Amino acid sequence: MAEQSAQPIDKLIEARWVIPVEPHACVLENYAVVINTGRIVDLLPQDQARARYAPREVVSLSEHVLIPGLVNAHTHNPMTLLRGLADDLPLKIWLERHIWPIEAQVIGADFVRDGVELAIAEMLRGGTTCANENYFFPDVAAATYAAHGFRAVVGLPVVEFPSSWARSIDDYFARAGEVADSLRGHELLQTALAPHAPYTVADSSFVRIRVLADQLDIPVHLHLHETAQGVEDSCREYGLRPIQRLQRLGLINDRLIAVHMTQLTETEIELCAKEGVSVVHCPESNLKLASGFCPAEALRQAGVNLAIGTDGCASNNDLDMLGEMRTAALLAKGVSGEASAFNAAYALRAATLNGARAMGLGDRIGSIEPGKRADLVALRMDQLETQPLYNVISQLVYACPRSQVSHVWINGCRQLQDGELVNMDKDALLAKARHWQARIAALDFKAGSLPKGDVA
């Protein structure tokens, strides 16, 4: 009988360790990921892969771990251009006296494009391949993500006050529909409705959001229960906690991506689990703004789909999902009082598959499984910072810095090679960042009602 010929494929990636995320906590040694037309075709031992397939390219990573691309489940990526602008201030003062006044003067297509480009570069260098974006000018953000081959769910903003993006609440909805229509069927981009928060969106708008989300079959992405003050204000104005108010309006369901959630009762945690709400934990932003502690371990134990996000660079101040994953795991232990809480394998799952599921992309990305898109990240594990190596998942979560990210692929296309950006001009990005720095630094003194150096 004639020997069967090897199957032609685009790419074979061999790694010392592969962590597929699904099955949970599994580590495969000396495995290969088979990629063709941007999808994962197979996952099998290296010797079997070489016998079965005829790749046009072989990537051998002898001292690396290969993981699914990290999923940043909550970002405001144009705000990379506001990184470090108004640090060490409470949320209300930070927003009302600095961030919002500055944004009112600079938000536009150029600001969004340049901020997103800078964010893409940073995310790629840190192993992130997908972001859940929430900002104005989503059409510009979408075009920028698409131009650089980056995967994103682009938020369609809704807020009661006018902006340079939309003049009225009707305008916000009209423009949301236009952007959603323009991106329908896109390989890399999807949309979500992005009402800012309960304190900036009216009941009537939330009703429209619920109807439109059902019509478009997309998620709803908003800040919820971020601070104790926000909950108190809602009780005073509506006689209801924000979650109760949204439940009354029909928005507590499996489309909801609830960000922050630092102020939760046991009953509210049970409600989120029952209704299929996804929660995005942004530990470093919450710590920096002293917003409170998300009860991450309690949410996990209740069965809530818990993802991880960085928030924007103005309140974090980075887009480092490896660092965020580590902080999330450590903080959960401190808050719960349990050293076993939010273990390393779960932290990685929260930063990959759980984020994908929150965004409605669980069937496409978030794990290394045949049929999914080839969004993959390799990290060197032979550096001083990660030696000796006893448990590769623990070392990845608790010790590995983002400087050890060596390779990134999105849809099977190489985006980072040996730590260097493949399709982005680093010098041009730096020049744009410095341009915005000069412009915004001059504005902040005028915009903030507190003189520089004053303590709020």
C-alpha cells in the first residue's frame, strides 16, 4: 500500500511547552501547533506533526512556552496618550478636573488613531492579541486595529453629554448603528455597545441599549459598581443600587460585560452567576484609584465568568496583561484570605479564554484548539528571571516579565519576532507620542481646576 503523503500547511510552531488553556491547567511538552489559513488545524507531539504535515514554515522554540494570545477585556486604548498625566488623585477629581477637560480639547480622529497605534505596539510587545475597546471615535479605532492586523471588540459609546463624536443621545445611537453595520462580518473586528456607566446614562437610553444589543446580537460593555460613592449616589438618586437598576431595565443578562465590580453583595454575586454576567477585573487600576477590591475569588467560586483587563493607561499606567494577571492572583489571595485562591492556572484562563467568552469570542480565540484562530504568543523561559523552572504555569504567572515575550501571531500572521515589532515603525510611534506629550502637557495646567502640586 502506498505511503500517504504529508499534508501541506502554512506553518508549524514547535515549542518546549504548550499551555492550551483548554483542557484546564494542562501543559504539553514538545508539542507542535499546526496552522493553515490563519486557523489551528492540529495540536500534537512534534515528531508526529513532522511526519503528518508538510509546512511551508517551521518555527522551533526550544526554550519557550506557547500560550493563547492574552485578551485584555477592558481598555481605553487612545488614553495611552494620557499616560501619567494626573497620577495619585481620587477617581472623581482625576476624571472631572483633569481627564475630562483635557479630552474635551484633544479628542478627535488623530488622537484616537495615534493612541490606538501606540497601544497596539505595547500590547503586542506584552503578548496581548485582542482588546475590548471602549472609547470615542470607534470608526477610527476600528480602522487602526484593522490596518495593523490586531483583533478587537470595538465599543460603540453611549453617554448623555455631547462630545466631538456625537452631538446628542440620538446621534450616539445613530452612529453606533452605522459603525456596527460597517464591521459586520469582519474577520478581526466585532462591536459591543459601550454605555459609559450608570451615572452617565439615563434609564431611557439603557432601554434602547437593551433592544439594540438584542437586534445586533452584540455584548454590552460598561463600568459598574466601580466605587462605593457611585453606589451611594445611585441609591440616593434612584432608590436602587446600580445592579438593581440595570436588572429592572433588563440589562443583567449574558450579554453584559460588567467592569470593575468592587462593591458587591453576596446576593449580587449570585445574581451575576445565575444570569450569566461576565465580570472584568481591573486590579491595578482599582488599586491606583483606591476604588476598592473586586471580590474575585468569591465570583470565581460562584461560577461567574471572570476576565481580566488593564483599564486605560491614564489610570494603570500600562497595558501589561502579564503583570495584571499576577496582580489579580495575588490580590485575590489577600482579599479572600486564602492562599489557594485564584491560582496560576485560573489566572491564565481569566486572561485568555474567559476574556474571549465575555466578548462573545470563545469559539474563535482564547485557547489552543483545532478550529480556532491562530492567535498565539511565545515567551522565553530560559532567562535568569524564570530559572530554575519547576512549574511552567506558576512561573509564567508569578515570575515572567513581558520583556520575555518573543513571538506573537494573530490569525497566523507574525506580529512580533524575537521581541521586535514586525510591521510597526517604533521611531514613528515615539515621535507621535512626544508630539502629543508637548500638546497635552500645556493643556493640563489650564484644564485642571487645581494648580499643579496641590493636594486634593
